[in-house]
Amino acid sequence: MAVKFYQSENQVPLEMHKVRVVQKLTLLPVEQRLKCIQEAGNNTFLLQNKDIYMDMLTDSGVNAMSDKQTAAMHIADDSYAGSETFNRYKAAVKEVFGTDYLLPAHQGRACENILAEAFVKPGKVAIMNFHFTTTKAHITRCGGEVLELVAKKGLLPQSDDPFKGDFDLEELKKTIEAYGPENVAFVRVESGTNLIGGQPVSLENMLAVADICHNYGVLSVLDASLLQDNVYFMKTREAQCKYMTTKQIYHLLADKMDIIYFSARKLGFARGGGITSHNGALIKSMMEYIPLYEGFLTYGGIDVRTIESITEGLYESLDMDYISHGPEFIAYLVKELDDYGVPMIKPAGGLGAHLNCSEIVPNLPHNQYPAAAVGAALYIAGGIRGMERGTVSEQREPDGTERYAELELLRLALPRRVFTLSQVKYCADRVKWMWDNRELIGGLQWVEEPKVLRFFFGRMKEIGHWQEDLVCKFREDFGDSL
Ligand code: F0G
């Protein structure tokens, strides 16, 4: 905590920025919230933003940009090829990562598509601490298989381990040997491991993974989408990083990893993405896919104004005042909820707060989708939109059987610099009400189940009438309040 309060009992995270543009919000009455979630097929992705009070779906592309980021958009050099804007983007990447080569792509999954096209072939495996939805979808689409080697501690919902995203290094060596290095497309380290609760990977572990890859001659890839939070945790939780600058950490990683890619919707609080490396030959092997799928090499499907905002955002990702805000607000929310007794993923990570739905509704089996049910209940309770990160977010096995998620989570992402602390407190209060009324929450069943990425557009309905009962209880407890 950078700023200490005189009266420690009043200590809260203190913003090192001020808000100068605001957007009006509405909170619909609970009866309308019920109607909206049912019309959305109990899928929070299908809600309309106008019907939402706190949008905690994601921190992707919805963070508040800085004054400098929006100002930079005015100097964009709008040319199809050879844009000065791209040269500025390259210079920012060089400053942050120290790398000379950059391929622009329109967002993180576009980078994943290119990596998969270039390196994944049928029969190859891609090894990672944990998969991300789009990463896995691209790898399996190209005929590859995803193997996850997060250390066992990563899957314990409650722990005080500071780096739950770490790889199991012994398993990594054994797995590379078992499959043969030539059959490993790449090893991917996901910083700020998304699907297990935004949990960081230590610098020591990342560097060890890179060394193992190097020894076996296997490509190492760093997904740096959530690296900002991860660097904050390295600096605050890992002794060897305490006196390193953020820039030293980014550079050290880039020196060791063969390829780094990122979603600039997260890293740098903008939109867009990129792939960077010290290795020109590797970049060349992916280059042809950029004009094919994205756009010319100096814009990669990203609007030039947006590229300017990424550029400024990347410089700002070195600034602890900026990158500490998310983790500190998240820690505050997790602590409030934990004090209320709500089962959470602990310790607090980056990205957002994660409710452990298996413990909130322990009687709901995986195939009644507990995390989606809790997500629908929270929208009814408070107009708060979270994201299901449980069995609905998994893909069925090739034979059609359900793949049950290791963790049934409802993620409450914290878009950076968007919500005030009073809104965070409101969120905690409505979660507490939902927790106290958890026995009313029932299951969901499919109405329409798409084959691919079903969590985006699938529709479900309640089993029984529990949602109407929840609304009645809300009226009993809150009277005519919104
Ligand atoms: N890698 C990680 C770790 C991510 O969290 C994401 C996106 C991507 C890759 C893909 O990037 O969205 O720009 O295509 N995560 C978003 C989220 C979608 O809500 O967590 P993208």
C-alpha cells in the first residue's frame, strides 16, 4: 500500500488518478432485472449494457483510458502502409520489452490464431500452466491438444500461496520427455492465470520454464495479456523483485521467452494486440499470416487511433501507480466478501474477484451449471453482471460428454479506474444478500447449446421457479428499493 492512513481502521486503497469523464448508469427494478436475465437465456453475455448497473463481465477493452491515451489518439498517422503510428507502437514495445520485432494483430485471440497456424499441427501438444478459452479453441481447431500443468496449489480454492499460477516444473520436464520435444508445438506461460482466478506466476517459475524449454529445444511463449497485474504481484510478493524496476522485470522475461503475445484490451488498457520477440526468424515465420488474417504489417487490423492509445498505455504499464490500482481494489473486494463468509478464491489475484460457486450452491451438480446460476442470481440481486467461469465455459469432449470444470467460478472482473469504492461496497453488499439467500438458488438447463464457445451465445432456463422466489425475497428484504 503506497499511502498509509493515519487511522489504520479507515485504510482503503487510494487512487492515484482522478476521474474527469463520467457515464450515467441506471439500476432497473428487480422485476425488470428478472425479465432481462430470462430474456438473455440466463447468459450474462447476452444482457444489454443499458440494463446493467455494474458491468463486471470483464476487464477487457473496458478499462478507463488515461488523458494521455485519449490525447495520443489525435496524432494518429492514418496510412495503410508505413504509418508513423506503427513506428511509435514499435518504440513503446521496445521500451517495455526491449524487443525489436512486432507483429500487430487486432486482439489477443488473433495472436493465438497466428501462433496456432504457425506452430500447431495435428498430433502436436501445446503445454501450458492453464488454458484460456480462445487459446484452447485455436489449438484444438488446428488439430493440437492442450496439456495443463499448473502446480496442484493452483486448483486449491483457498490458500495463502502467493503464486498459484506456477507451473509444476517436474511435470513439465516429464511431459516434454514423454511426448518428445519434437511433438511439443510450444510451452505457453499464461501470466495472471485467468481461469483459475487471475492468479500470478512467479518470476522464478517463469524463468525456470523458459530454461527448461531452452534445454529441450522447445519454443517458449508468454501470454502477457495479464502481465501488468502479474508484475505488480511479483514486485509485492516475490523477494527478488522488490528492488527491481517494473521495466527490468518485463525485459528479463522478454530476454528469456522466445515469443511474447498480448491482448492490448488488457495490457495497456486499450484495445488491439501484438506478438513480439527478439528473434527475427521466428517473427518471420508468423509474418505471412498478418496480411492474410489481420491487415497490413503496420496496422494488423487495428485502427491507427487505437494503436496510439496502446502505445501510451504500454508506457503507463511500467508505472506502479497505475498498475497497482486493479490488484488493490480487487484485494479490497475479496476481503469484504471474505469477512462476510462468502467462499472466494484466495488469495486475491488480478483481473477480479472470483466467487467459488461449488461452495455457494453445493447441492447443484456440474450439469446444472452452478456458476451460471449464481451469475443469474447476482444480476437479479443487484443488476451486477459477472462472467461464468465454470462448466459452461468448458468445451464438451469430442464424444459429446460434458467436461466438468475444475473450479466453478463466477468472476466479478474489476475494469480498472471505472468503479468507485462505494460501488465496490454496493457489489459486496448485494453478494452478501445473495449468499444469505443461497438456498433459494436452483439450477439451469440448456435451451440452445452451440457446439463451439457455447458460453458466448448459449441460452439456458431455470429449473423450477427459483428466480421468481428470489425476486419475492428481495422485495421482502429491500421494500421498494431498486
Ligand atoms: N489470454 C488471456 C490470458 C486472456 O485473458 C484473454 C482474454 C486472451 C488471451 C484473449 O484476448 O480477448 O483480446 O482476444 N480475456 C478476456 C476476458 C476475454 O474477459 O478475460 P482477446
